[in-house]
Amino acid sequence: MAVSIKDIQKLREMTGAGLADCKKALEESEGNIDAAIEIIRKKGQAVAAKRSDREASEGCVVVKADGNFAAIIALKCETDFVANNADFVKLTQDILDAAVAARCKTLDEVKALPMGDGTIQDAVVARSGITGEKMELDGYSVIEGECIATYDHQNKHTLCTMVALNKCVEDAMAGKNVAMQIASANPVAVDQSAVPQATIDSELRVAIEKTKEEQIQKAVEAAIRKAGVNPAHVDSDDHIESNMAKGWITPEQAQMVRELKVKVAEEKAANLPEQMIQNIAQGRLKKFFKESCLLEQEYIWDKNQTVAQYLHSVDKELTVTAFRRFTLRAE
């Protein structure tokens, strides 16, 4: 049957589907709006199921604060073409608005919130039918605090941060500056006490192993140099073969270096000074804390002070109580 432009536009306003999809759904339902909505909904489910194994690496990230509560959420899709679409961005913002208004603490709570004739999860599935791409909600996190600042990096909806301060101050930029610090420097915790012990243990193990490898390598290079060979010419088997072909080292020197590498490495590994290794490793761990703990990081706007010192310059009691950061981009 023929359908009217008025009905097509009405269905489009109700579902957000394209004109062609609305026209087709109305024709299939013989003009029944409710049945047409169900057809469009089922199309979304079919697309979502068909593309469930696809990677949704693009999307839109938004952040919002309301009083002492703030949240970040990401709606992911497959292409930046869809991610930059105004309707897609609006849907993401509408979802976050609902989540913040309801003070949702988990992503499952967000998905179950009402939206339109169904839930937010239904709305995401329906949008998948409209765009033909896999879509999924991800990255939902919340913070609560006395004074919250948010930041959407360059307003591109790909990287958002939020930070809670222990008090509000006259300088409204204090929180915003720290939110931008978090976007730029990607800290893992507020301070050392907030770093998980598992992370500390892992970083220390890596530091110890790296220190041992460096000490062994130094001993090997010193022995090679003492034997009259440039260590740079024999730092790998490929270089050894290449430099023999160039005549830079002889086959005898190559064999000697190979044997020397094994002998010196084994001897050095068996006689590494444990206390020195621990001291160097602890130094590396301190560097990790300085680079990874927000309050200990160099303040991006003034490298001569830490973030903690910047906050104390604003107000001697000012500090950070919590923060969150989410990005779609690999770092």
C-alpha cells in the first residue's frame, strides 16, 4: 500500500531511522505505526546479532557532572563516520544524562534505564539497525566528591576525564587544570597509597630484571671492548654476520665474541651485588611513582612544581580525592 510522507516523518521522529527504512517498514506493516516500530526494532536486533563478532573501536565518549556526582560513558561503533554523526552523539549524551539523573553506579544499571518505548540497551540495538554497525556501551565510571571538574579533550568526544577535589575554591580553573593534567599525563592513581600492591610488586619485579640485564650487558660490553672489538659491531648475530661480510671483524673474532658473551654473562649473573640491584630498582620504582601518581607528577603548566604543589598554591588544604579517565585511542 502507499504510505504518506506525514506517516514516514512521524515514524522517523519516533525511531530515528532513515526515511527509506521508515517507508519500507510502513509498507510492510500496511501503515500500522506500532507494527512498523516493531519491524525497525527487529532489524536492529538482526544487525546487532549479525555483527556481534565485529570490533567496535570508534565511538563517542562524553562526561557530565551534576552536583557532587559525575560520570563518563562511551558508546562504541565501528567507524568514525557514524561516531561523528550528530544523532549518534546526541544518543550518547541522552544516555549519560539519564544515567547521571538516576545516579547509576554500574553499566548494567544504565542499560536497564527506560528510554523511549524500551530500555537504553534497546535504544542502542535500535540505533545499530539504523546505522548497520555494531554498537555497544562501554567505559562507564562514576566519581563523587565535594567539588567535581570535567574535561572533554578538544571537545572531540574521544578522551574525557573527571576529577573530584576535597573542597571548592574561588579559582574555578583549579579543577579544570587538574582534569586536563589527567588527560595529558594519564596517571594511574592519586598518590602512592592508592597504587594497588599488585601494580607495585609488578613494577618492582620489572625494575629488578631490567637492572640485572643492564649490569650484565655492561660487563659483556666491557669484556668485548677489552678484547679489542667494537661492541656495536657484535651486538647481535645479524650484525656479526653482516660485519664479517664487510671485513670489519674476522671469523675468529666473531667466534671469540660469541664465546665471551656466554662466559661473561654467566659469571656476572652469578655475582651480581644484590644490594646494588635493589637500590637501583627502588630508584626506578620512585621514578614510576613520580610519573604515574597524579599528585607527584610534574604539573603540565609549570614543570617546576608538582600537581600537589600547584593545588597548595591555590589553597593550602586543596587536594584530589578521586579521578577517572577514559579514551577510545590506543596509548
